[in-house]
Amino acid sequence: MKLINTREWKSLELDAKQWIDGHQRIESLFVSQPDRLAHFSFELDGLFVDLSKNSITASIQSHLNQLATASGVEAYRDKMFQGEKINLTEGRAVLHVALRNVTYHRGVFSAVSSIFVDGIDVMVGVVDTLNKMGKFTETVRSGEWKGATGRSIKTIVNIGIGGSDLGPKMLTRALTPYIQEGLSVKFVSNVDGTDIAETLNGLDPETSLFIIASKTFTTQETMTNAETAKRWFLQTHKPTDIAKHFVAASTAEKLVAAFGIDTANMFPFWDWVGGRYSSPSAIGLPVMLAIGRDHYAELLSGYHIMDQHFLKTPIEKNIPVQMALTGIWYNNFMHAESIAILPYDQTLEHFAAYFQQGDMESNGKYVNLAGERITDYQTGPIVWGEPGTNGQHAFYQLIHQGTKLIPADFIGMVKSHHPEGDHHVKLMANFFAQTEALMCGLSADTLRAQGCSESLIPHRTFEGNRPTNSILINELTPKTLGMLVALYEHKIFVQGVIWQVNSFDQYGVELGKVGAKAILSELENNKVGQHDASTTILMERFLKKANP
């Protein structure tokens, strides 16, 4: 049966019609349901999630829970954790949860339990790689690892793209307070030469270590930047010195060796790890180098706590499931097309961009698992956002008074790592005020009572009734960050199951790359091939101006 023809979907369509036609308001729900906050909030190990400021009644929540059950969310979840090949288009397991299925004691990682794929316990490789990363990390951070001239490493440069860049960059920035003093970590991803040139400018090759993050060691952007870094390095060093200043997160042993990297310093990951889920794998090496093995273990423990909550908690109390269902409600029944992620913590400045990729690359699909075109409901939303309070002075106007409904996630911390004066209390005052204002608005009657002129009232009236989720974390630590990331990962998974799409392939990413390879050859040979009229003219104009 088609998704939109199910009893659960029909019930939610009726719920939405009744909500809209009845001009119902979110703040009124707190009157009709005095225990609403207790019913719509959840707490787990230092993380508090408040979903009460949404246009969802107890009845609507029940219908959403029924939709999740009927869609087989729990069965698909169990298949993922058991290593079944739920990535159907590529015939692969989906096991980012295996990357953090570990414990840590006195510098040694061990598996919590075995997970088998094709009869092989993948946890053996996971643990071996983590321990190899850990030993390497400690030699670099302690100064035992020396560059070619005998000097210790002071700068780590990660060269990757997509999940091999966004994930470790987001995590490293978020955990800035935990970075070892005197150690700098930089990230290069864009094939635009400006990115690598500006990164290399001012670097000391004698104290720099490059991580080349590419599973196949053929990714165009990554390898172009890697070759540029190599040429820069060889201006002052010998080819045999590369092994002291370049390492790889890859499985392409021959290509890694041909580059000049000692394969003893190659850290593998596996095809059951999607790029956007790969941060806890060898792709996380720059993070471990930055914050140390012990703190990295805490990060993995946070992931694992949320993984276990997602695996074992009933739907009605399951935080990722409830966040996913809230998103389903707005995306599919209240006609919202986007979601804003608004962290009130500057170190989370890359968080929205990370989950822009995580969400839109996963569920931006118009074909379902059966290979059929989806024509009668929307799949993945547009994801965007910036840290507060900067966003308040940029796009919050649209959220408050625009014609589009934009659900928003607000993420804040109880404690700051930098409690300078009254900065943090002012930051959080804005956090609380914004969610309240978005819900309650400002009425014309209130404005009149305040003496506002009639001509200004239409401009200064706020309808309110704008939904928000609030995530309040005791403190941003490696553990709570891991929990937060896993929360969003599992939310995306649940929505993909309900929409009946494969959240784990990304053929849309690959199409442009194939075209770029063909066009690159034409540009290099100064000869434009067969293209549409627009592309042909643009290429010819580029070649003419670039080669006068």
C-alpha cells in the first residue's frame, strides 16, 4: 500500500486540517494540557530535549507514533545494528554504530560486542584501527614523533572533502577547549586553489603533518590538494621525507605508497561506513590528534550512549524517533520545506553545515526503495542555520514574520567554557526569549496597550505560533557532543525509513563529478565538445578569457 493511503497517514492529514482550520495555537496547548512539558520533554545523561513548543497534541503524537510503528522503524533499526545490508542499492551494511561500539580502559579500546557482516566480526578491525590511531596520536602529541629535521609537529592539516572534511572539522571546532595547547589543526577541502594556498601560507613544513583522507585515494578534489601540498613540501624537503609529514586515512595501499606515505601510517575504514557518518572512523584522526586519545574515547562513549538509547527505548520515549516524527509532521502535513538548526554556542558554528550534508545527502531522494518515483509526498527538508546570536541579526526576521513556516532547533548550553563576565547569561537570555517569542508572538491588542500607533501595528505585530525544539545541554563536552551528533544521525535514519528511501547512497553527488571529469579533459585540451548551448558558450568564454 502507498504511504499516503495508510490509515496512519490519513489520520495525520485530518489532524493537520483540523489544526489549520481551527486556527489552533501552540501556547493554548499548555492550558489544555497542564503536564505538557513533562509529556513532551526527554532527558538523557546531561541532554534535555524539549519538544513542547510544537503544534502537536497528545492525539497527533499518538498518530505519529503509530506511523513510525507501521513504517517498520524498529525493525529497520534492528537490522542496521545487526549488520544487515540495508543499503540496498549498493548491497552494503550500514554500521557507523559499530565505530563507537567500544569501551576504553587505560589507553586501550575494546569491543562492547561482536557485529558480523558476511560472517566476519567487523569489531576486530574497528578496535585495531582505534588502537593504532591512539598510539600514533600519543607519539605526535608527546613530541616523540619527529619530522624529517627532528622537530615536533605543531600543525595538523587535514585534506579531504564532504564527510572527510565536514565531520572532523565540525568536531574539532566544537571541542576547541580540549585541543592541546600549542597544536593547531587546519582543514582543506575545496578544489579552489585559494583554499590550499591560504592554508599553506605561513606554515612551517618542518613542523607540519598532513592527513590525506580519501578511501580510494582518487577523490579529485582531495588528491589535487594533496599533490599541491606535496609540491609545496618538496620545495624544502626530499621525497623520502614525505613519510614523516604525510599520513593517510584510506584503504588504497598501492596508491598511498606511490604517493610516498609509509603504509604503516595508513588508517583504514570500510565500505559499510558512509562518508557523512565516518567521523568516528579513521576520518576522525585529526580530532583524536587535537583532543587526545582519552577525550576521543569520551566522544565515542557519547555516541554509544545515544545509540543504545535509540536501540532500546520504546518509540514514545525515544528521543531521535520523537524528533524525527516532529520533523515528519511539519515536512509532510504542515507544508514546511526547511528546518533551521540554531546552536547558541560559537564552537558549534559548523554544526548546521555538517547536518545540512548529513540530512540532505541522506534523504534528498525522489525514488523509493522499490525504484518508484515519489510523487505524492515530500522527502528530505532543506537544512540550514547559523549560531545565535549572529542569526538573530540576519535571518530571524524571516522566521518570525515571513510567509514561510520554518521549524527551528535551538541548541544551548547551561555552562560555558568561557564564562567571560555576563556574556553567557546574555546569550542564553536570547535563546529563551527567541523560542518564547516565536511561539507567543506579539498581538495588536498588546501593541495598542503599549501606545503603538495604528499605522505601525500591522508591521510590528507578530503572529507567533512558530514551532521550535529546544535542546539544553549541561556542558559541551566530548561525551555530550557525541550524544548530540548521534541524536541527529538517528533522526535522519528514522525519517528515511518512513519516507521509504535509501538514506545511505548518494548518486546525486556522483553525477556532477562524472561530468566534471569529461569537461576537464576538454578544458585542458582547449577544445569544447558537445554540450547544450549555454554550457558551450560558457566554456568557450572561459577558455577565451583564460587563454587570451
